[in-house]
Amino acid sequence: MFYTDNKLQYPVRVDSPDPLFARALQQAIGGVEGEIRVAMQYFFQACGARGNPKFRDLLMNTAAEELGHIEMLATAVAMNLEGAPLSMKEEMAATDRAVGAIMGGMNLKNLLSSGLSAMPIDSDGVPFDMSHIYASGNIAADMTANVAAEATGRTLAVRLYNMTDDTGMKDMLQYLIARDTMHQNQWLAALEELGGMTGAFPIPNSHPQAEEKTEFSYAYLGFQADGSAPAPGRWGEGPSIDGKGTFATGKLQPSDQKPDLGMARPGSGAQAEQIG
Amino acid sequence: MFYTDNKLQYPVRVDSPDPLFARALQQAIGGVEGEIRVAMQYFFQACGARGNPKFRDLLMNTAAEELGHIEMLATAVAMNLEGAPLSMKEEMAATDRAVGAIMGGMNLKNLLSSGLSAMPIDSDGVPFDMSHIYASGNIAADMTANVAAEATGRTLAVRLYNMTDDTGMKDMLQYLIARDTMHQNQWLAALEELGGMTGAFPIPNSHPQAEEKTEFSYAYLGFQADGSAPAPGRWGEGPSIDGKGTFATGKLQPSDQKPDLGMARPGSGAQAEQIG
Amino acid sequence: MFYTDNKLQYPVRVDSPDPLFARALQQAIGGVEGEIRVAMQYFFQACGARGNPKFRDLLMNTAAEELGHIEMLATAVAMNLEGAPLSMKEEMAATDRAVGAIMGGMNLKNLLSSGLSAMPIDSDGVPFDMSHIYASGNIAADMTANVAAEATGRTLAVRLYNMTDDTGMKDMLQYLIARDTMHQNQWLAALEELGGMTGAFPIPNSHPQAEEKTEFSYAYLGFQADGSAPAPGRWGEGPSIDGKGTFATGKLQPSDQKPDLGMARPGSGAQAEQIG
Amino acid sequence: MFYTDNKLQYPVRVDSPDPLFARALQQAIGGVEGEIRVAMQYFFQACGARGNPKFRDLLMNTAAEELGHIEMLATAVAMNLEGAPLSMKEEMAATDRAVGAIMGGMNLKNLLSSGLSAMPIDSDGVPFDMSHIYASGNIAADMTANVAAEATGRTLAVRLYNMTDDTGMKDMLQYLIARDTMHQNQWLAALEELGGMTGAFPIPNSHPQAEEKTEFSYAYLGFQADGSAPAPGRWGEGPSIDGKGTFATGKLQPSDQKPDLGMARPGSGAQAEQIG
Amino acid sequence: MFYTDNKLQYPVRVDSPDPLFARALQQAIGGVEGEIRVAMQYFFQACGARGNPKFRDLLMNTAAEELGHIEMLATAVAMNLEGAPLSMKEEMAATDRAVGAIMGGMNLKNLLSSGLSAMPIDSDGVPFDMSHIYASGNIAADMTANVAAEATGRTLAVRLYNMTDDTGMKDMLQYLIARDTMHQNQWLAALEELGGMTGAFPIPNSHPQAEEKTEFSYAYLGFQADGSAPAPGRWGEGPSIDGKGTFATGKLQPSDQKPDLGMARPGSGAQAEQIG
Amino acid sequence: MFYTDNKLQYPVRVDSPDPLFARALQQAIGGVEGEIRVAMQYFFQACGARGNPKFRDLLMNTAAEELGHIEMLATAVAMNLEGAPLSMKEEMAATDRAVGAIMGGMNLKNLLSSGLSAMPIDSDGVPFDMSHIYASGNIAADMTANVAAEATGRTLAVRLYNMTDDTGMKDMLQYLIARDTMHQNQWLAALEELGGMTGAFPIPNSHPQAEEKTEFSYAYLGFQADGSAPAPGRWGEGPSIDGKGTFATGKLQPSDQKPDLGMARPGSGAQAEQIG
């Protein structure tokens, strides 16, 4: 169950409204690296968490935090849109940019659909699609997905931080970057509790590896047209990271099987020539 | 540049065609955990890789492998669909299941759109959306995304393996599970080359951490309604996983700022009551 | 800012797990009439609310409630999935249905992607798309959208209630139906505060109606091929509902303008025959 | 069955072609507030209308009108695109804006995909998704959805009207705004025929309210972290709008149930640690 | 401008309602091969047609026809859904199929979202996406897209015809198949008017072929890993179909260029190791 | 099975990086007319090809070629993005365009999501959706879909060629345009092998035409509101293109059937007024 207090988690200040930066911030709301994604991902992972309940608690607690981040960013978007022109006449009165450059550079939906407010869309106006909520029912797979989400999330926040000169916006982003630092570490720590590299991997660790084709389990195979080996690296020699094998390098021999589906069945809508 | 040889990477055999299992296999083609996703993700990461070219080579080499996995699975889907009924009359002639259970249990598009062939859709008929191709321009973020992709991918392959009794299909899945084992290890090895936990994290490691709000960088904060701390764990104490801080546990004090956008502007399409 | 307490808003009990009902419940989570939709819609409307702050508070308070509804439903989905078969062997052991009828009737992603947990998808496995979050920047338009959302939401809840015999599920749905009753009334009450039918409409009420083509503002026009009037009703006579006009019935006279774009420009990629 | 006469419903005139305004107009074609949406929504509601056939007729008649609106807007988009540059050279020859500002401000698909013609996309180039067609099988729910669609539709048309100085475009929009005025009134009138606030609500009115948890049906509940009541208003006291209850204000007591799914099943793809 | 007469273009009769066939018919409404697609494609092509106006008329006339096809199919879907169970109790009373086979085999949205009516979705419940409306601004490209649309459309109609035993449904499909026969021929005839194979191709025929790399314009190139030529055929020898060249068969020599983006720029969010 | 050699199929050179042209090129990668579409379409058609195996080989061979085109274009996008500003400060230092015109004219995701690299999105930032992969199981329908894909593909390439002045980019596009010329001819040649106009059409040619309503099979029907015939042309007289009938022109007489679904069933969620 959730509660709110109508306060912002961290202060949001915009010194100089910039509609183009509003557009950029939309990526942190509705982009695949954004806050809706992590809020909903942790939420659904929590709802499906089986086993030790502490992971459910950790996930739902962080989901609550991320909801507050969406709220902060949505406020920041609306504040940056305050100065947007509503008409060509207003655009022409803004002297520091060429005619059309402000409106043309905005997500027009931020004006036309939402009346100068934030939307669950990315920086090019594409709505967020909830298929990006990875909640696998495997707690270790979920943790790796979360590390990945926070890695791209912090990368995005850093790019936004580098893009703006607004000290208010920079201050807010410094906070969000710090939280992403923590969250990357937090999910890595959870992976450590789950056994770390050698205990949790290969995910899922509940599958008996003896049943897989073990000759392919730690082989770095080349798919180079001339049969050469691809770039060498840690992945081609030495003990495997999961501690359960030794990396080898090789080249796959294709099977002799040429895929052949034969003729089509009558009544299947194929051309007459395809039907046996 | 790419080449093909019209052979299957590993033999695909179906002992007893099963249209419902064809539907399940579609998840491994067009699901977010599937092979189109990894093939295209590694492909686009390779195309955008800057810095040491060995990562580009590693990525594109593996993309070529994954393209062959799509081909294998698409062949397996078509072979499992061979026995599907094309009409109610055929359905009724199939004696081992109730009328309607086969057709009703299939993705109907596998019959109606593709004529008993594979499609780039998931197990519920939803087409794959390329927004799932994570290629961030940050090589370490890409590697974490790849570990996550292979973790969910191997989990899916294991579930498919557990679902079927067909020895041909089990054999093919044993191969794919083994490759997912390797790929999880491979991307973890790449992360190790990039500095491992303490060198690569927090991602991006090129951002000067002094500029972030460091008091929040390693703090495990509670968002519990009653002010209590959430579930304790490795994430709340001890050195941080990235080796750059020490975990602490606390509770966030909200800012005093209540979000307030004030009145709407005339001409912005708001109600009269909202306009100042 | 948001908080959680890891308790369910209302008890969730499943007497007899039913994977098909789990699929149906998914519509109430990730369908366009579902709880993600209302939670996020009220959230974003709150974040963009300008003018009297009481509407922001009302919206965000209700958003918090709806988040708890998602949590309840996600728990219900997972509980209904408990009895789902993981393999054909398990399916065959379940004696009360035909082979394939359970698995074939499920959203397979609820097994293959989430390991028997809820997902942000609808009852046919389609992920929720955030373009359904209507937050227009016009508070009255938002309220009408909310009435519509709760009308379809309660209709869905009633259909689910009628579908199941499980007393636990019926109890939970009785609660959700009651809340939808309240929410329909709540948004209608907000419309009343905004002036009701004659004060709030036509939305937006800030546009000077003198500037619209008033001869078309209250005319019920027929588009019947034989020139006859369509079905008569309240919409064709008497005072308009907004109190600002009188309904009339007529037939539109098309303009004489035949749309004609002329020839295509050289270099525009048209066929030679199209280029002037 | 449908017929056409190749004439425009109302004249479309563009005095000064503006590619950026073409982009804005796309929102009124393919945006969620646009004309495809209402045309198809009324069409599908008509096709599924059960009960008194006059509602089917009303809906299909208005669908025919809205198809003509798409045609008008598509013509307007193409006419506004007439002056778009096809090359950097042409762009540089246009002297009133900065290089790149015209092309950069357009939907590039309006040039690259459609050769300076309209598309079923919104103002940021996102294609219309037919999941926005609300046709619920409940005639009152449909009418509320239609009021909401016309409320956002008229808000959009007003914003477009405010954005442009082109007298031809303003004239066309004055017509469309007037029709939206009528359509808002028309669907409200239909709701009145269906019993109005007290007869039609709560929707669906065919569900026996005695079966819902009536103690929650008219209670305005607070979800404030500190237990305080949220903003007071008409929704918290007095008779309910549907005339069937009395508003009360309170605070929800969470259930004691902590969601707990227990351990995962063997073979479900969970980590070993999650399996009982 | 459009008109309607509330009559069906061709009679729609269902002898024995079948909810599974209703699901199959949805593909012909909202599938990518379905009637919404062709109706809207011809509509938008008409709206963007430049050059000889007879193509606009032809297109819009056929769009009007296709709108009537959607109406017929939507009626057929609703009629087939008449017998669908609304509850498990009703399902159990239906004796000719296993419990769960009917509901599990339906698109549940046809019950839960639309109350036993048609929706703009395909046979697996996926909503139609308007990005499938191909309207290129090149009249010959449009005609080829239309031939393709009608080819897949008629294939689908034939599959539906083969699937059912219902004489009413078979009769309706015989009509739709015949119209698809005509429409394939109609668009081919339009291509003939546009110059046929040698006049219209390569599309666009307005591009001066001398500016393309002509040594690659009619060469059938092999991309076989062992350097062998792929399957021979008409495409590898003889005059080209457009009459402007001669087919030759060869093997592409890759360029010597290895793609290399060099180092990443500081501030671009890359890892430190990628930055020069 | 697939192989790579890490070389570009044809040289990619950018003389003067242009972030706006990078955006335009994205259409050729992730647009519906782009290279992902053809690569994956030929791939899936090959995987589902039944009958004469030479078509499978032809398709998969061309799929391999198209994968190389994606690689070329992705490289071109990244090279054009090299000069993009990362911050407002950098933007202001670029003197040849107005402030905001470069960033505002870009797909911001090319900066924020991918760090100046290509993505599987179109020129307005919309991700490619794999529902555009037409693979019908009917080889002739597939070939017509391929002609259509290459027709829109070459039209797009010509538009890009006309847009830029960069000689490197023009050279690359001359190559791609030539390949599109070949591919249009190649698929037309395959249609010729399948019997050409009179042998392959109407598609599918395996359906006995005697079972369709032949009086409608070659009739050009008018749907004009005033009953007049639409624009005359080759499609209204003379032998049909498929050689199996004679075109006639007429006007459809609607059926007498008015669609009427009657009353709604109790328990279906309709309003009380709709229930019989």
C-alpha cells in the first residue's frame, strides 16, 4: 500500500526555463532508461518475489523512492516549459533564437497534448511501453536487470547534467546521479547476497548444468567468414567467471542439416506451386 | 558484412509436432528475452562501439552467432506447426485433445498471417519492438545489459526445456542453454577487462563523483510509511561494491518544497479557472 | 514523495487457483481500463495541475490509492497462477480439463517471462502503453477523462466479478467495484466544483465562443447517403446541455472544394508522371 | 456502408504554407486527441451497440462526419508542407529562418516517408495506435469516453488555433472547434437520455450495488503519509452525484495481510535460493 | 466527405456462433492484412495523391468500399460472440468442449473490454498500429503496396474460409475473396496505366539512373560464406524486368574499410577507457 | 548460419558531419521503408519458405546482404553525429546555425540513449516494430510484399540523396539506390518464375475461384454518394490483368440487412437499458 505527502523528495529549481531541456528531461521520465521504468520494474519484481521476503521489501522500498523521482522530474519539465511560446507571435518575440527553433525543437505534444506539462514519453515524444518492465520470477536475473537499468539510467543523468548550464537543474541532477550510484551498488550487493559471481551464475542456478551441452558451455566460438578467431580477451582463456568451467576458443562446425520444410499443405493458403 | 551458408548451426529435430510448443518457442524468437533481441542488441552495440576495437569484434561475432539461433528456432516453430489443424474439421479429427483446444491454444497469427511458419512475435502474439535494443554508447553499461539479457534468456530456455517432453526439442534447447551459459560468462569477462566491480562502477566511470551529492551516493534510504528501516542486508552496511564508499542506512527527509506550478497562461487551453 | 508499508490495502484471498482467471485479471492491471492506467493518469495529471492546488492533492491522493490496487491485483494474479502446469506432464496430471486447455488458455508470458507472476500486460498479453495516460493540462478535460476511465474500469471489474465463482476473488472485486463507484462520483463532484455542465462546458471554457463558427456549434447534422436525418433524440432539439445554445437538426452542405494538391515537385521522390 | 463525394466538408485554405504548423496539425490527425480516434471510436461503438438502435445510428452518423474531418486535416497538412525544403540547398535559400530550423522542426517522415503528405501520426511522428478506440459494450461508458475524447479534442483544436496566424487555417479551425462544441453537447445529451447522472451512474448501472462493499462506495479516503485528510471538496461531503449515497471522508485502515507468495516451485526457472 | 446508410454492403449471417472463429475474424479487421489497413491506406494515399486526379478518385472510392468491409466483419465478430460464456458456470454448461477451452481460446478482450463486440485488434488481441499505412507520395510505390496488401488480404480470407464450416460465414467470405481478386487486378491495372513493368520501374522512375552506381543495378550478388553462387534463377540472367539492363551474377568484394569510430568524446557518457 | 568479416560492404565516408542528416538516415535504418525491415523480412520469409528451395536460398542470401546495409548506415549515422553538440555551450560555439537548431533538430535519443550512435529507430525517434515483417507463407504474396518494400525503400534512398550535399554520403546512397534497383527487379523476376501476372494472380492461386462470388471478382464498383461512377481507367474495362476475367464497371446495391445485434445479455456489463 502506498502513501504520499505532496512534498518533493529533493528541491527542484529552474533558474532559466528552457523548453529544449524540458524535452531532454522527458527521456529521464519516459525513456527506456528513465524513472517510470525503474519504479514499475521494482514494483512488479516485488509483487512477484518468491523466497526470502527481504528482497521483496528492498524492491518495494526502492520503488517508492523512484516514484518520487518521477514526480521531481515531471515538476522540472513543467517548470522548463513555462517559457515556451504558445504561438508564432510569441516565438518571434523571443529574440535569442531563430523563428521556429524553439517550437520546432520541442516535443510538440508537451504543448498540444499536455498544455506545458510532463508526459510519460521520451525525449522524441515516444510513449513509454511497459514491456520494458523486466520481472522474471528469478531474483538473480532481476538483480542483473536492475544493475543494467541503473547503469543506463546514470549514463543518461550524466548526459543531461553535461547538457545544461542551469544551476538549479544541475543541483537536482547531482542528487539523482548520486542515487543511481547507490542503486547500482545496492543491486550488486543483493547479487553478492545471492552468492555473487560463482554462486548466482549461470542464472538460473537451479538448472542442473549436466543436462546442458557442456562442450559449448565455456567455448568462445568464432563466426568469422574466413574462419579466423575473433578478438582475443579474457573471455577466451582462463577460468570462467562463474567458476564452473574453463574458457576455450574455437570455431563452430555447422551441422550438416539444411533447413527444409518440404511442401506446403493443401488448404494452407500457399501458392499452388508450393503444395505437394 | 555478413555471409550465410544455409546450414543450421546445430541440428533441429522435432519428434512430435506440437502447435502449443510452437507458440511457447515464439517467446525465444520475438520475446523480450529472445534471440532477435540479443542479435540486434549486439549488432547495434558493435556499430556504435568507440574505443578499443576488440569489443566491437566480440560483439559483432556474437551477433552473427545469435542470427543463427533465430534461424534454428524459426525452423523449430515451423516444424512444430506441421501438425496444426487448418480447419474445425481437422481439429475434430485430432483425437487427443478437446475440440478447440489446439487452435484456441495457438497464436492464431502463426496460422492466419504466416501459414504455419515462425514470426517475429512473442508467445502471446505480440510483435517484437526494437526499443528493447539497448546500445548506450557506454561499453560497460552495454555489458551489464548483455549479462541481464542472457540471464533472462537462459531462464526462458530452461523453462522451455522443462515444458517439453520432445527429445529433439530438448536436445536443441540443451545447446542453446549452454550457449547462454557461455554468453553470461563472456560479458562478465568483458566487464572484468573493463576493470571489474571496482574499476567499471559506478557506470559511467568517466563522471567525476565529486560533482554528485555524495551524501546520497552510498546511503540505503527507507521509504516506509511508519519511518522504519526496510529489510537489512549487504546493501546497508560495509564497503560499497564499487569500493568507493561505505554503505549507510537512513531515512530520507523530504524537502519542504510542495510542487506548485501556479496559474496557467492565457491561451494555453486550460480552463478559465486555472488562468491567472 | 511516496511511502509504502508492505501491507495490502484490502485482503487478497484465492480459494481455488485458476490460471485462466489470472489471465483475465491481467486486464485489470495492464489493460487500458486497468489500474496502471488510472494510477499513472492521476499521477501525471497531478504533476501538471495548474490553478487551485486542491485538485493536485485530490489527484495525487487517489494515485496513491490506485498504486495499492495494482499491488492487490498483482498478488491475486500470482496466487491464481500457483496451480499452473509447468510442463506437459503436469498438464496431463491435471484431470479436470483437456490436455492443452490450461496452458493454451493462459498468457504464456505469465509463465515464460515472469515465472508465474503478474506482468504489466493485458488479458491477451499486450503490454500497457503509456500513451493512454491522458493529462491534458485542462483540469475539466482531465476530470471527464477520469470519469470515462472509471466507467470502463468498473465495467471491467463487474465482468470479472461475474466470471468467477471463487469467493475470495469475489470479495476482493466487491471492494474494487465499490472504489470505482466512489471514484466515478468523485470526479463528477470535481466537475461540479468546476461549474458543472453549464460552467465547465464546452471544454476548454476559456476559449471565446464568438470566435468559433457558431452556426455549427449546436447543429445536429446528418451524413446519411440519402439525405435523410439520422435517429432523432435529445441531441437534436431543445436547449444544449451546456446552456449556451439550442440544438437544431440539419444536413451539411459540402463545400464546393475538391481537394487537389496539383503536381508533385521535382526531387520529391514522386513518379515522373506526377511531376509538373 | 459508406459513400464519398470527393468534396471537402468545409473549405481548406492555407495562406502561407508552414511546415512546422503541418507538424502541429498532425496531432489533430494521428494524436490520441485526434480525428482518427473519434472516427474509429464512434465506428466501433456503433458496430457493437446493443439495445436501442438509435444510438447505433447516432454513432455511425457522427463517424461519417469525422472521416471527413480527417480528410480536411490531411489536405491542410499537405498544403502546409508545400513550401518545405527538400534539400539543404533549398533550406539555405529560405531566408527567414536559420539553417536547419525548418527541416529540423518538421516531422521528417512527412518528407521521407510520405513525400510531403499527411500521415496517421501525431505531432512528434508517433503512429496512432488503435488501442485508443474505446468501445466498451456499455453504451453509457461509451458516451463518457466520447465526452472525454471531444473535450481533449476541442482543447487541442483551440491550441492549434492559438498557435497560427494563418487566416485560412484559423477559419478551418473555427469550424472544427464548433463541431467539437456540438459533439461534447451531443454525447452529454445522449447521457441524459440514458438517465443522466442519477440514472446512468455508477456505470454499469446493471450491477446490483448491494453486492459491492458499500462501506467503501461513497467514502473519500486519505492516503497521506501523516494520516491527514487530503484537500476537502464537494467529493467529501453531501449527497453523492449519482444520488445513491452520501459522501463521507475517512482514512483507509490497511489490511493486516502482508503479501507473501512463499517459495518458488522447482522447475519454474527461479534461483535455487527461492525454491522450497 | 463521407456518408453512410446503415446498411450492410453484403449480408452477414452466422448459422452457429463460434467464439473461436470470432477471434480468427479479428485478424481480418485489425491484423496487418486486414480491412482497417486497406481502408486507411487507400484513404491516406488519396489524401496525398499528386498528379492525375483519377488516382485520387480511384483510391478514395475504394477506401469507402473497405470501410463497409470493416462494418461487415465487425458485425460478424459480434454475432459469433453471441454464444460465448460469460462465466465459468456458463462455460461448464456448454457441453461440446472441455472446460476452459472456449474462454481460453477467445481473445479475452472481446469479452472484458468490449462486452462481446469487435475491436480494432488482431486474432491474438494486438491492436492495429497505423504505421502500417503505406502512403509514400509516389503513386507507383503506393500501387505496389496495394497489390501486396490485397495479396496478403486474400490469402487471409482464404485461410478463414478454409477454417470454418459455417455456411453463413463461408458465403460472406466468398464475397470478400472476390473483392480481393478485383482489388489485386485493379491496382495492377493502375500500374499498367503508369507504364507497367518497363515504364514504372525502378520506382521512383523520376530518379536519373545515371547517378546510381550502375555496375550494381542489375547484378545478382552472392553472400555465401564459401563464395559460391546462391540458387540460380530468372533473376541472374537475361534482360532485367524493367527493361533497362541485363541481369548478371557475381560475388560482392567487400570494401577494405573496417568500421572504426575511434575514441569517444569527453562528456559523452562513455566509460573512461573509451575516451581519447 | 551467419558469418561476418568486420568489413563494410561498400565504403562509408562523411565529408562534413551533419547531425540533422544523421537523423534523416535513421529512417533508412529503423523506418518502415528501412533496412532492418528488408533484412528481417527476407530472413523470416526464408525460414518459412515451403516448396522449391531455391526461393529460400534467394531470400536468405539477400537477407545477408541487407544486414550489411544496416551496418553501413549505422556507421554513417555515427559519423554524422561526430560533430553534434553535447551541451548548450558547445551549441553556442557552433556558429553556422541558431542556438538550439542543431540539438532541437536531432533525435535526442541519438545523444541521450546511444551516446552519438545509431539506433533501431526512424527519423522521428520511433523504434522499429517487427509487425512490419511480412512473411505470409505464400511465396507469391511474399514477392509482392518485397517489391513494395524495395519500391518504398528506393524512394526513401532517393529522397535522402536529394537532401544532402555531402559527396561521401551521396556516393554511399548511389550504391544503395543501385541495389534497390536490382532488388525490385529480382523480386519481379521471382514473380515471373512463379507464373507472372496470369500464373501467380490472384494470390493465392491455389484457391478454386469457382468458390468465390464471381460476379464481384472483376467488377469495378462505385461508392459515390450521388451514384455516379468514379474515375474511369484500365481497371474498369478490358481483360483483367490476371487473364481470368473481364473488367466491368458498376455500382453496388447494398444488402437490405441493417446490422442489428439486438439486446445485450444479462451479466455482460452493459447498461440496464441495453439488456433484454
